[in-house]
Amino acid sequence: MESARGIYLKFYVSEYREHKGILVFEWLLERARKFGLEGGTATRAVAGFGRHGALHEETFLEIAADLPVEVSFVLTEEEAALFLDLLQLENIDLFYVKFPVEYGFLPD
């Protein structure tokens, strides 16, 4: 089984937050695609809270919960550095986590 080492890069954004008139999670995926990344995923959370401490959760009666969305990518260290530099130039307020990962495809 052959594998590679790289970076797992994940951003946390509010579901309805926009940047340049586009939902931030969609904007991030589109920027990554145009940048040449091979894939990315946006996942809507069931519940969560951020640095301001407000709990966001979907309930039966709440129509627009504005839940957290995780946008994640697996990429090389060089791609991660370049992509973060590109986002820095956009002057957008983003929280991210970055950690080493091993990845591969099955079957070899």
C-alpha cells in the first residue's frame, strides 16, 4: 500500500456568512478549485459554538440556524502554504486548523 504525506487543512465558517456576495464555504471551494487543488469538502455541522461562545444548533422550530460549516482539503505542504498565502491576500477573516496527514488510494 503506497501512501503520501501532506497537510489536512480545515476552515470553520458560519453557514450564511458571505464574502464578495458568495457564501464563504462556496467561495473557499471555488477558490481552491481555481487554484488547482484536486478536491475539497464542505460539511454542515449539527451544532457548534465559536470564539464568541454563542451556541448554534438546529432545532425543529428554528428555520435558519446559521450552523458551522467545515471546509476541508488534503494537500501537499507547498500547496497548503501557497493557498494560505492566497487567502491572506483576500483579507478575509478565517479560522483554520492545519495538521500533518498520511493519505492514499485503495487499491494501489
